[in-house]
Amino acid sequence: MRNRSHRSRAALAAAAAAALLGTAACDAGGSSASGGRAEVRPSPRPTPVWDRSPDSMAAVGDSITRGFDACSVLSDCPEVSWATGSDPRVDSLAVRLLGSAGAAERSWNYAVTGARMADLPGQMAQAATRRPALVTVMAGANDACRSSASAMTSVDDFRTEFQEAMDTLRGALPKAQVYVSSVPDLKRLWSEGRGNPLGKQVWKLGICPSMLGDADSLNAAATLRRGRVFDRVKAYNEVLRDVCAKDRRCRFDGNAVFDYRFGTDQLSHWDWFHPSRDGQARLAEIAYRTVTAREPVT
């Protein structure tokens, strides 16, 4: 009896120890005492699609992005470019995003004075070789600024060419971000600049004949011609909006450049049509606001 009782007590002690060990193992494995459920941990936040502080950029487009007529007559002045310029009075998008030293090392300007949308795929291919985190686009004014209103690029061709440019970039850089500026309101630029005699003389050298030709005429034919150019620019901007909206890494400015009320202070005092230094600074502000916004412009 005494031996049997001793053995019973030993067996009970062993069972109790096993139960305690099992409970400890369960707790170490993360189960709750109440129901054995695993601890729930919050999921990590997904990386945002749009980076508000890209570390490099390239610019494509036309004379505006080259700073044409901002420093001297009928000449490029890329140092005052809204996109990549180094002039502190402009405070370009590249300088705002990368700092002065970073902009000098990691921003590139492939815009060409006189370029139209048909030239953009080639510029995009050049820009892609630098592998920029951000590409800025400002193109379309020269598609409307033709020898006559009838010579303007058709809306369908404009769409095809812009889509080709985007496809060219995406083929090389699927994750590069794209900022797209709207085409400026050319009719407003005519309205602001037509009061300057010097500017009108420069216009006669061939600057945007479809809008600026016969600048003082207000007859029905001239009014109709300018109205056609105005409508075509609006249609181009709708194309830019539509194509950009289909790309999750593209931001359109929401017509901010088109809507901006350029005054004489923002126009070149050489031709009273292209942006001055001050006008370039305003374009840089619009671009920076769009690129760094928490949400895209709607």
C-alpha cells in the first residue's frame, strides 16, 4: 500500500509538470490563454505609387522648356528653364526637388525649340537613357502655332503621338513618374502682347502665325482663326488629361498652366509671347505644387 501510494503521487506530479510545460510552450508560440488564437499584427503600409520627392529628373518639350527669348532675342536660355534651370530667380522644379547641386548633377533637358508632339517619342527615348525618376512634359504649343489654322496638328494625330511618347518611356522605364503640363492659352498671350510695338515686330518673324498673324486685326476672319486655335489648344489639353489618367504614374496639372493669367511681367520683353524669367518661375511653382501634392489634381 505504501509503495502503491508513492507511485501514484509520482505519476500525478509528472502529469502536472507535463501540463505546465505544455502551457508554457503554447504561450511561447503566441497563442492567447483565452482561445489559442495567434496574435494579430498590423500589416505594413504599402509603398505609395507616387513619390513626392524623386531624386532625378529629365525634361522634354519645346521652346518654353528651353527658356527661349527669356534672356535675349530669338535665343534659348536653358539656365532659366522652369524645369531644369539654375537661375535662383526662377527656382526651377529641379532645384526645388533636388537642391542646386543635385539639379546640376541629376537633371537633364532634352527639350528642343520648335518641337511638336511628333518629336516627343524621340525625346523620351533620349531621356530614358538617363533613367530619371521623374520626366516632365510641356509640349503642344507648336502643334497649334502653325502657318495657318488649317495646318494645326489634328487632335487624333496629337493623341496618337502623345500615346507613342508615353509608350516609348514605359518600354524603357515602367516605373518612372511623369508630370504633364497643359498647353498655355495662346489667345491670352496674344491679347497681352499685342499692345507692345516691339513684340509685334518680332511676331512678324514667324512666331505662331496661326494666332499672332495680323495681330491688330479684329475682323471676322481673324477672330474666327484665333477662335479655332483656342479651341484646338483646349482639345489638346483634354488629350493630355485623358492619356495621362490611364497611367498610374502620370500626373496632369489639371489645366493650371492653361488657366494661369500670364501678364506682361510674365512675358518675354523680347517677343511678348514666350515666358520671361518671372513667367518661368510661375511655371516652376505650378509644377512643384503638382508633383509634391499628396493627391493628384482632379
